Amino acid sequence: MPKVGIVLAGCGVNDGSEIHEAVITMLELDKANADMVLMAPNIDQLHVINHATGEEMNDSRNVLVESARIARGNIKDIVEITSDDVDALIFPGGFGVAKNLSDYAMAGAECSINPDVQRLSKDIHNDGKPIGVICIAPAMMAQILGEETELTIGYDDQTANDINTMGAKHITCPVEDIVIDDDKKVVSTPAYMEANSIKEAAEGIQKLVEQVLKMVK
């Protein structure tokens, strides 16, 4: 069975991983009998958001510790993971991708990437293994890969322009569909960049997981 890495960015849409997107990804992989390696960087979150009010809290939390909530404790520090450990890599979305795994939320097209996220993504890509990116994660992947990699975040003009500025190529896409770059082995879907319900997000994520698994050698 293929072994798929899932990179988490915390726990919660506003300051970590989007929980629905992460769980749907895990469910689809489990239904396909794929093994999973859940991981996250062992770093402090940028900040903590009260998800009931949307306000920033006077608190600090660790990305790995918070991600372990989604992983039910079965999680690894991304620093320990190499391309040899997985056959593919998937990034669920959520603002944690743009705040913890990168600083895209603050820096836009000039963003920098967490060193271990950058390292692992590049190594996976260079080894010819597939990468799936969901929701806002394609914006981060545009900075990592560039090279006119075809990616989608749906229809948002500003993010699409940033993706193009970073050297990738944005393709508009409805929520229920995916964009496949066969040459680069990168698959993306808008999910909650466009979704109005968990059902809408799930349709594209299901197709993304299926396509990523097809691309595994």
C-alpha cells in the first residue's frame, strides 16, 4: 500500500489546519487503504485565534502539539521525515499554511517557507513523487516549486495573481473539481477557498486523493 504524508499546520481554520479538509483527506486515504504519516513542524504558532469570536487571544501554542489533536496523537515532527519515508505528500489548507508553514498571509508573493516544509516538498518533487495541495496550500506550493506549475485556489483574483507572480501558473477551477499538472505531479483543489459546505469541499478533496494515489509509482 502507498504511504502518504499529510502535513498539518495546527488545529483550526483561522490559525492552523482546516479541520474538515484534514479529516476528509485522512478519510479518503483510509478508504483507499493507504498508510498515512501525519506530521507538522515543532514550532510556535504565529498567534492563537478564538474561533468562537474571531479575535486574537493572549496565548501561545505549538504547531506540532495542536496538530496532534487532529492526528489523535499519532504525529511526527516534520524534521524527522525524508522523501524515503513517503510515496506522496498532501497539504490540507487553513490559515496555518499561510501563517505557520509559510508567511504568505503577511508577505504575499514575497513569502518565505518553513525550512523543513521547503526541504521535504522539494525532495518529494525531485524524486518524482506526487504532491496534493488543498485550499490556500497551492499559494505556498507556488513559492516552493514555481516553474509554471499549474495550480488552483479557485477564483480569487489576488491569490491567483500572487501564484502567477511566484512563477507558477494559476488555473481557475470550481470547488468540486481539481487541477492536475501531470508533468510536475501536482494536484490542487479549491476546497474552502470556494466551498459553502463540507459536502462541497469533500467532492474536490476526494478527487484529489484519488488522483494523487494514481500518480504514485
